[in-house]
Amino acid sequence: MSPAIGATLNRVDGRFKVRGESRYSAEVSVPNLTHAVVVNAKIASGRITSIDTTEAERAEGVLAVFTHRNLNRVATVPRLLPSLAGLAAPGQTFFPMQDETIHYGGQPVAIVVADTIERADHAGTLIRIEYETRPPITLVDQAREQAYVPERIFGGLLPGHGSRGDVAKALAEAEVCVDATFRFAPNHHNPIEPGASTAVWDDVDRLTVYDSTQGPSAVQFTLAELLGLPPISIRVVSHAVGGSFGSKAMVWHHPALAALAARQVGRPVRLVLTREQMFTSCGHREEQEQRITIGAGADGRITALRHHKLSLTSPFDDWAEPSLQSAAVAYVNPNYEGIYHLVRGNTITPTFMRAPGEASGMFALECAMDELAERIGIDPLELRMRNYSDTDPESGKPWSSSGLRECFQRAAELFGWHDRDPRPGSRREGQWLIGSGLASALYPVTQPVNPQRARARLYNDGTAVIEAGVSEFGTGVFTAMTQVAADALGLPPERVRFVGGSSDLPNITAAVGSAGTSAVGSAVHLAACELRDQLIRRAVGDDHSPLHGSDPSRVEVRDGKMVLRDRPDVGETYADLMHRTMTPDVEVLGTWNPPPQDAGYGVHTFGAQMAEVAVDADLGVVRVRRMVGVFAPGRVLNRKTAHSQLMGGMLWGLGQALLEATRMDPRMGRWANASLADYLVPVNADAPDVVVDTVEMPDEKVNPIGIKGVGEIGVVGAAAAIANAVHHATGRRQYELPITLEKLL
Ligand code: MOS
């Protein structure tokens, strides 16, 4: 690979972003624009008995007020299918404002459209709504006895339970047994840019929606079904996205509500969710508890693992974030049982949130592993090594690549792990109890279900445009794609431009589950390679080319010039060939067919996390002092953006460990802290010394560019390393996240 891959290339969109020139979905300039404001249910369960919009309709600047009585119905609500399928991907199978029933707090009940957002907002306060209220269920504890085991979860993609061997027998016979139950507060994504849609009907059946999304094509297909239109009638554009973290992975109601309202008022409609609405409109990480039971021999070798999860889902969908996938395969374990239990409550359907599933599932496993190490009296790092599995314990197939051992070795060096005194409470600096902890990081390598496409076009001046329908939601994917294409074409990155952010471009699955860059990158790579090879074939077949008659496999491209590999003085540039043959441009569509899910290997991404904390002995305050994360994500396309992703993930883990919690008020069935002032996330003052490193192991079994993804793995294990460090500092195990100070008093 040329230096373009792996190099630190600054974000190609960085200049636009820092100069305020990026156009977000709520900033696109559209003539004749109107503004919509959604009014939300004040109750969490019941029905609307009366709704009076007279005063709102009379308010200044108001064009229309919609409720379930006059908003046009949606045609069909598509099945819940993760956006990975490349099909319609609604966040839930319930669509609001179709009747008077209220299923959850914050459910949309009215939309006001006015000439300014302020007037729409004001008119919304003039709507009078009466409800008949039923007591809501919003906490697991309120409905524990109604728990059921779903047949499938996650839009049907994953089974609700799984097992191998005989877990009950193995646990009964185990020499050592750790049994622990962990509780997790609900979490919200809180991207800086809220959900936002601008809907413009060009004609009665031609719709353009500017939408803040992780998957423009997913929005296109979802709107097509909701509105009863063919996909050709809908264009979804997402020029820039101000963060997402899973909140924009599935398609929620606001783009469809904006489109419905726009069609009825006959003018373009802009709908921007408020910060508070972000807590009830785009899903969240559900409240959950997980019980882990590990059986092991006296030498620490795991003989059995039981992993049960209980979580709250909506009245409509069997959603659980898949917390049992990585824990099931992290270590040798011949006897296994994993079961999801769900209780239905008055909530929107939960959704993907960064490191969906594994942020919680691996927390439970890795804290239990720390306890096992303590019980057996061995170093927690040694315990991981003793139980390392060369093969996927579920399928018995070898890993496509692993790197777990290398990651731990490197992390231990960077952290100074081996200098540690293992006794809890053994280190004190004045008021502060100091401790360190570690955890394995694992995250599944998710393959898209459908073929992925990208287009590559080379112009006769030797510049290239690469196109695919991905959006840039902060991962640096446009930059990485510039590098992948430059590498394959043999061009410097500054002569390549990547264009994404529209459903008119070749279809790419929504970027979820750390699979975004590998999906689009594989298609871009194949398109660019085929384009390069076409030009090489043309050159060797052309009498006038210095390469005439050469073996195409001996030709490579350097800086836009096709040359013989062993005689780089012989050759010609793309531009010369194209000018001579009167070719303005050449274009290729590349298609990547992802490997089947049952290929001959197990696929997972691995890493190692270490953390050092200081706990105030009197006040219980936990400060994270240092974090080290080393990951083996396959090939690294861009050191800077990849390390930034991983570091951001680790800081998410810090937030999960110590700060993040959305608090439910069960009397009202509403979130009590739905604001950035009350929902705590780490800020720079909380961010310790964070060291990120990667062990590069290109994995060409998973895809042609050899990458496994960096979006989620940085989160996984970070909170467990911190919780284990808190135990090491204080001698007190932590079974509930976040670890707020009262838990240490
Ligand atoms: Mo990502 S949280 O799987 O959208």
C-alpha cells in the first residue's frame, strides 16, 4: 500500500467545519421556508380525550396545526430492521399521530407550522390537550415479574437466547464460582447537532429531505414506505452531520413528520428537535441489568459462563442492545448460556448507542473476571491470558485475526502494569486512594447484508472524484475514503475528491456497528482498482503508449503516472493517455459483496484497556488519572482520525463509568434530567492522560482493505477498567453504573 493509507491526513472537511462553512440539515437555504415545532405528550400512558387548537391556529404567523385528527396517515410503517440491511430502517414500528393513544412520555401529539420558529414555538404552547391517564411503567423494577424471553431481538437479526454444552452441570462442578449482577442506568447519545430535517416537495410526488443521518439511503427507503412513494421520488441529502453516536442510525419520526406537514401546507418545512426532545425522539440505551455467573477451575480456567440480561423495551418492539455477543466469545468457555429477558414499558423503542450492547455486556464480564482473578489470587492480566482462545469458542473456527495478546502486552508496557501491587487499598497519596484496573475490549465485526457500491471517475487532468451515499457524521470517513481511493489509483490525496451525503449516490448501508468505513471503503477500493486497471489495460493495448505490449500486471501507478514496476522510467500519465485518446473521463462502479456470515473463521475486534484512578477517601469522588487503550482494528487507514475515534470512545467509557445516567421520574413517566446541564458527560477537566495505540494486523479475510473498524471498540472495556481500578483503590466492587460518589461512602 502507498503512503496514502495509514498516513495522518487532516480531515478533508476540517477547514469547512472550523470556518462555519459546513451546511447542516437545518442550515440549508430553501426559498419559501416554514418552520415546524413538535408538541409532545405530557403523560406517558393513556389517551388524548380532547385537543383544542383554535387559539394556536389564530396565532400570528401560523400556517397550520396538525394533530392525529388532521395529519395525513402514513402509508405503511416498515418492519424494524437494522439499517445494516440497507433497507427501510425505522427506529420503532409505532408511528405517532395516527390516533389518540399515548404510549410514552414525549410522544409527538401535534405539529405547528409557522413562518418563524419562534411563532411556531409560541403557538404550540396555546394548544389545549386533555388526557385520560394510566399509570405508566418506566422502570424495570415496576414490571420485573412480567419479563419474557423474546424469540429474537435487534430487528430479528439476533436470537433471544443461545447456549452450548451443559452450563448448569459445569457451574455445579466448578471449583470457583463468581456470580454478580450489574445494573446500568439508561443513557442518551447527546450529539451536539440535534435531529433536524428540512422537507421540500418539488412537485406533488418529488421530495427532497435534508436530514441529519447516518444513512441517507436508509432514510430514503424508510420515507418511501411511510409516505407510500417509490424510492425514485425521494432524495435524501446529508451534507454535514454534527455527531450522532447511534441516535441517527435508525430513521425516527421527524423526517416523515416534516414531509407530511410540508405536503399539507404546500411549502418547505424545517423541523429541528430541541435538546429536550432529543431525549424522547431518537431512542436511547435502555435501562438494564445483567447477571454473570462464571465457573472456573482453581487455576482460573473458565469452565462455564452464564449471562442473563433483563432490560426495558417499548410496547411495540423486542429491542435489546446485543450485550451478549462479545462476552460469549471473549474467552475459552465450553459451557455457555446467554438469555435476554425483556419487560415492556412506556418508552420509545431503545436503539443503538455507541458500542451498542458491548459497552454494557463487556462491562459485566470484565468486572466479573476481575473478581475471579482476585478470588483465585492471580494477576487479572494473567487470568485473561490463561483463558485466551485461539478460536471462536462459539463456532470453533479460528479468528480471522485477533491481536488480544499483543494489545495487552503493549498496554502493559505503556501503562507500567507489572509494577502494580495487587493488594486492594495498597496505595495511598494523602487523601487519595490510588488503584489501577484493566479489561479486555471486544467488539463484533459486523458485515453488511447487501452489496455495497461506490463510483470512481477519473478526469483527463488526472484528478478523480469518488462517490458513495455515506454521510460524514464525525468519523472522518470522507478523509479515509480520499486515502483509500488515492492509494488504489496511485494519486496524491489532494487530487482526489470524495463526494458523499446523498441517496442519489451509490447505495451504502447506514454507518452502524463500526461497519461504516469498511463497507464504503471496500466498495471505494474496488471501484478505484478497477478504474486504474481499465486505464492500464488501455495503455498497454495502445500503439502510441510507451507501455504498449507490456504485461498489465507489471504496471503500477505512481503519482498519476502508469509505469513499469521494474522500469519506472517507462510509462505515461493517466492524463497523457486520456488526452491522446480523446477521453474526457472514465467512470467505474465498484461493488463489494460482503463475505457470508458463516465464513470459515470467527470475526471480532480486540483490544486492551487500562486505567488508573484516585478515589477521595472521605468524599468518594473518583478521578480518572490515566487511561491506556491499545487496539487491533485491522489496518489503520488514517492514524490521526482512527486514534481520535478510539480516544473519543475511551472517554465515552469514562462517561459511562462515572457520569452518564438519564433519570426517570416514574410518577410522571418522564426523564428528569433531559438537558445537557443535568445529563453529565465528560468535559476536558474530566479527561485524564489518555494514551491510544494500535497494533496493526491487516485482516484481508473480512474485507479487501483489511479493516475491522474503530468506531465502538474504544468504548468497550474502558468503564470496566475504571470500575476495577476503583476496586483496587478501595477494595469495594462496583455493581452499578455510573459510579457516583454515594456508592463509595
Ligand atoms: Mo452505532 S451506535 O452502531 O450507530
